[in-house]
Amino acid sequence: MIFMELGQVVLDRTTHAADVLAVVTGKLAPTPGPTEINTNGVVSFFASKIAPILLAALGIVFIGRASRGEVSKVLTSSAIAIIGLAFIAGAVSLFFVGDYLINLAFK
């Protein structure tokens, strides 16, 4: 049992020593630089996975309030939610307009 443990320690140390030697001699491959973030993938993930969950939770809250007779609060919350969606749609449209203007300016 002791010989197995000794063998494992020696094997680990020689692997580490080989890594150190490779770094010192410069034979190690350079690490790649940072890659770009896939913003289209992030946006599509939020649009397809997160937004429906949030809208479902909002709908459950609205249905719960309406069943308790708090219709005015439901209407107020619905109006706020619709205004928020309009702001989000405006921001998305400004993103596309800005992209169009940048492509137009730097052709």
C-alpha cells in the first residue's frame, strides 16, 4: 500500500515537473485570447426561456388579484406592464435603427 501511494506521489510530481519545465523552456502552447460573447444567443435565450416564465408569473399574480376582487389593482398593474413592454419594444427598435445608421455611416 505504501509503494502505491509513493508511486502516485512520484507520478504527480513528475507530471508537475514536466509542466514547469515546459513553461520554463517555452514549449507550452500559448493560451488563446478571450472570445467574443454571443449576444444573439443571449438575447434569444432570454426571449425564449426567461420572458415566458416572467409573463406567466405576472399572469398568475393578476389572476390571483382579480379573484380576490382587486380589479383596480389588476388594471393598474396591467397598464404598467403594457407600458413597460412598450418601452422594451422601443429600445429594441432603437437598437436596430442605431445598427442601420452605423452601417450607413461606415460603409
